[in-house]
Amino acid sequence: MRHGKKFNHLGRKPAHRKAMLSNMASSLILHKRINTTVAKAKALRLFVEPLLTKSKTDSTHSRRVVFSYLQNKHSVSELFRDVAPKIADRPGGYTRILKTGNRLGDNAEMCFIELVDFNETYTTEKKAAKKTRRRGGSGKGAVKAAPKKEEAPVAAVEEAEIVGETVEVEAKVDTSTSSAPEVEEVKKEAKAEEKTEEAPKTEAKTEEAPKAEESKDEKAADEKDEKKSE
């Protein structure tokens, strides 16, 4: 019969039960998450949450009270150094129980009990998604941006004027501001002009060749006349 049974005794005597809960609380503080049965997890939650509330006031008295329950100086220092700052703004509810199914041997209901503020999957805040805009498109609202012309280097022009090299700098500026297709067209036109200038030269050479032949014929005729006269 359960007359006056206000809490789960977990099938153990008081000393055994307190030692077990103390060890489980130390493991929970050190590892932030442990695997146990649901009955033990509920009993542990009642045992450890008052200690977590006590750790919010970091004083010698608070440390001595917590140490009397945990009996582990490493877990006490971990609680006041790392856990207390994270739970400072939380008014209770420091632990979470996640059920994982039944155990194979005795079919006991198993679970994870963890500290709420140390589970990154639940505590990470979602970042606001950035608004994106699409460029181009075939719609009416699509406007193509005109290519920007590069500005002439004013400082370079001024320096060149001081030295006396204004002509060369202006030529450089013109080539930099002009687009690549225009430069290619200018080069093609210059090559075409050079070819046209070379063509008359070749014709002049061809005209000179008959003159040389005529002079040879005249010389041969003069020599024949001289021989005849002799």
C-alpha cells in the first residue's frame, strides 16, 4: 500500500537512493546529458533543479550547500563556472526529458535527460533570410544597364602636363576609354591602308622592269651599229 508515499522510492533505501541521485546529478552537470529510465529521470529532475537555482548566486554558502548534495568538487566548480551563467535568465525548467523507447531486457521505459540551454539543436536562433533579386529577364520591367565608361585618370594628365607629355597621356586616355571592338576596327583600317600603300610600290617596280629591258635593247642596237660602221 502507498500510504503517505509522496515520491518514488525507486526500490532503494534512503541512503542508496540519495547516493544514486547525487551521482546522476554530478554526471548530468559534467556531461550535460545522460541516458536513464524515465522513473529515475523524473526523480533526478526533482533533485537537481533546486541545486541549479542555488547556483545562480555564486557565494561560499551556496557552494557549500551544493557540495553537501553532490559530494563532488569537480561538478560543483563546473556548475558555478559554466552552467550558472547560461541558466541565469531562465526561471526554472532547466532540464528536458526525451523518451527513447523501451529497454530490451526488462522493457523499462528509457529516456535522455539533458540541460535545456546546452542542446544546440533547440537553442540556435534562426538567421533572417536575405532578400534576393533576380537580374535580367524577358519581362517588360527588365531594363538592361548601359555599360559604364571608365573615367580618365585626371591626376595622370595633370602630372604629364607639368613634365610636358600631354600628347602621350591623352593618347593613353583615349585608348582606355574606347571599347575593345572600336580599337579592333581602328587596327583593321590601319592595316588596310598599309596594304593599299604597298600596292602602288609593287606596280612601280613592275613598270621599272620593262624600262631596264628597253635600255638593254638600245645598248645592243648601238653596239651593232658601231660594228657595222667599223
